[in-house]
Amino acid sequence: MKRSAPFLALVCGLALLAPSAVRADNLDLKLSDHMPEVVKHIKAKGYKNVGVLRFRAQKGTDIERFELGPINGNMADRVENLLVMNDASKDDAKKPAFGIVHDAGSTALKQKIGQWYTKADERKKLFGAEYPMAWGSSKVKVDAFFTGKVALSADLKTATVTIECFDAKSPGTLAKVVEFKVDSDRHLVNDFLLPYTLTRGQRQTLARARSGQQRDQESNEIVLQQAQKQQKQQQKKDKPQDGQKPGQQDGPATTQQIGGITLKIMAGGKEITPSPNTSQTGLYQMECPPKGSEIIFSLENPTDKELGVVLKIGGRNTIGEQTENPENCRKWLVPAKGTYQIKGFRVGEKFDSLKKFVVMTKDEAKEIIGQLEDKSDLVEMYVYESKKDGGDDPEMTISRGVNARGVRGDMAKKARSSFSTLQQTLMKEGRWAKGRGRDGGEVIVADKEGIKANPLIEKDFPNPIEVKNLKIRIRPSGAGATDEPPQN
């Protein structure tokens, strides 16, 4: 335990959350539709235990890569989770028909297995290691691994998803199991780290939507349109869209202005000011704070209305360590003229435990990072406004928004105690219903132990509409360019 001081004396009690329904992203729905084909392949081949490795990703005619964005790692998570949800013995639905290992890539990394996709010898090594089961505490060897590719079209409108498999009998053969096309949406835009910004007029259009389904559809169309526009501008190296200067309310987000929220990052009492990333429009960068320094993310809301904020560090939400889409995550509801200081991850049933931010090397953080390696050095912030203005509640409150991205980080240990518990938790947390057939640099992660803190209040934040988002890459202290991460 690092410190025993309380987090903030701003909250007490827990109110009932009444979230409105949120649709799953297009890719999760399509994956779920095709998962029975993957299960059929496993059973036909007689595999006893299977694992899922990172996916390749490609945008347009660019070269396919294993570190293009969050899509590379979270595809492995989503396929793994959907396999668990679709796994069932013919004689007893509460028992699995086959075993599924958890986060196979992390184990491969610890075993120092390198570029398995391009090197046959490294691929063979995968079958010699033992991997932790997705439930329980046993470790097993794997008969077959799934991987694949997500190829985003040059116009960003569609993506082609391929799921592939190779097994211990034929490790050199990568067999295609499933391939399908999916329409792009705002979630896929974020998974590929494509920058975009919504204008005030577009947010008003979303606020006027007659139903959640209409808002969902229009939001996808608007985000995709804006991502296409910013991609063209980046290719031409033009000024920000519509002639707006950085920092204006309807221009691209900056650390001084993110949809009405001012972000300040403090480390050891000193403020860190991120700078624009010269290689990608809309992305910022900052040097990693020194080890041992207390890290605080300050969210100041100088506006006259309550705003919802999702703050993710290393791919995990600072509330409950959620890894799903930001709009589905619980949000910090920062009151008008209010300021919240976020000092770590709030976890536990009532979010009454604080895991303070600490700095460690990626090697030290392997177990924590897992499949989120492509986000391990990323700070993400998403600001939302509600169609119905919130009140002037002075206490610290949060809000939450169907997905296959897994359980909350702070619930994982309990959820993985047994097959049936994990399956039920994935179904409940992801809101599914039965019927749908690297480089040694430093990163900020959650401390291993939590500090007792006051519980958070949860309340509804109706019809959240994204105002702005900001993404910051953390550079290793004093380091320049880094090598490509392993394919695990």
C-alpha cells in the first residue's frame, strides 16, 4: 500500500443508477452472429483447449500491422469472451464443451516467444507453453490458436474481418475460419485511433433525435463523416477543419479545451503540458512522469452545465477499470463550475477503494497490461453533455451507459472463479442475452493495492452526446522513437 490518505472528501452514499439502453457496436454484433461457426470449427477439429492471439489491422492500402490501434488487442479479448459465452456442453449447459485460456498473448510474452506470425520456430514454441484457463486456477497446453485481421476500407465506410486458426498438428498453416464485412461506426473509428471532432450544430442534431436508435445511427454517420474529413486534411496537411483554431469550442480538442473541460496533469506537484504529436493530427504526447511521483488528473468544468467525462489510462476507465466503449463506461459527472481531482482508479462494489496511479516499466506491468498493450501508453478523455441538463449536485457522481470487451478489471478475479460464473458475468456486464448463437518504456498503471475511499454516488445522465475527445501518448522519459512491439 502506497499511502493511507483519503482520496477526496466529496462523496458519500450510493444512489441507484438507471442507465438508458445502449446499443452494441456493429463489430460486436457481427462477431456474435458468426461465433457459432468458430465453435463448430473447434468441435469438428476436436480441440480440447484454445487460445486467442492479437489480430492484425490494416487501413486502406497501408501495410497491415499488429500495433495500429486498440483494435489489435481488443479483438483478441472480444473473441475470447464470445467463445466463453458460446461455450456449452451438449449434456450440461453449465459445463464447457472445450477449454479457453485467458490472455494467451501475455503468457507468450512472458515466455519470451517472439514474432510468431512471421517466424515458424516462434509459432511452434506457442504450443510448448502452459496458459492459465479463463476460469479457475489451472494451467493447460493449447491445441489451437485463433487470430485474424480487421481491414478498414480506404474510405473508412466498411471493415472486413477475418478469423484464422492454426493448431499444434499444422502450426505452419493459417486456416481461414470466418470472414465477414461490417459497416463502420463510431466505435470502430475509436478502435483505429482515428481523430474526429463534432461541431456544435452536429451535437444539436443528435440532441434532437426522436429515439435512441435514431441518435445511435446519426452519431455513427456524423463521427464517420468527421473522421473522413480529418483524414483528408491530414493527408493534405491543411489547417483544422472549418477554419477553427485549436482550442475553440467547435475546433479540435486541446488540453486547454476539451468540450468545456480543462485538463491539468500534475506529477509530484509539477504540471505536465502535453504537446501536439507532429505525426498524427488530433493526437498529443507527453513525457512519462518520474517514478514515485503522485499523479493527479484535474478535470475543471468552467461552464454553466454538468458534463460527463470518461477518463481512461492505459485502456482502462478510471471508474471500475472498464475496457469497453467510452460511451458505455461510467462517467465522472463534473458539476458546473466544479473541479474533480482523479488520483487513481476507483474500484470495488461501491467504488470505495482507490488504486493510485503509479509509474512502472512495461516489463513490470505485463500482468496488468495484458491485451491492452497498444493502449498502455495512452491517456484518453471523452466529454459528454446530456440532452437534459443535469442539476447542481455538488457531490462527486458518475454515470454509466451491449459489448464483448470483458468484465470490469476490479471484478475479474471473482468472475473467473468458475466457468459458469465467468459466463454469467460476461453476459450480465456486457448486456448480452441468450439467443445470439513492448519496448521497455514506462507507463502509468493502477497500483496493485487499493486505499479505502468514500463510495461514489451513481445517477442517470440521460442521452449522453459526445462533445470532444482527446488522446495523449506517453513517451518514455528521455526516449525517442521506439521499436515495434511484439505480436503477442
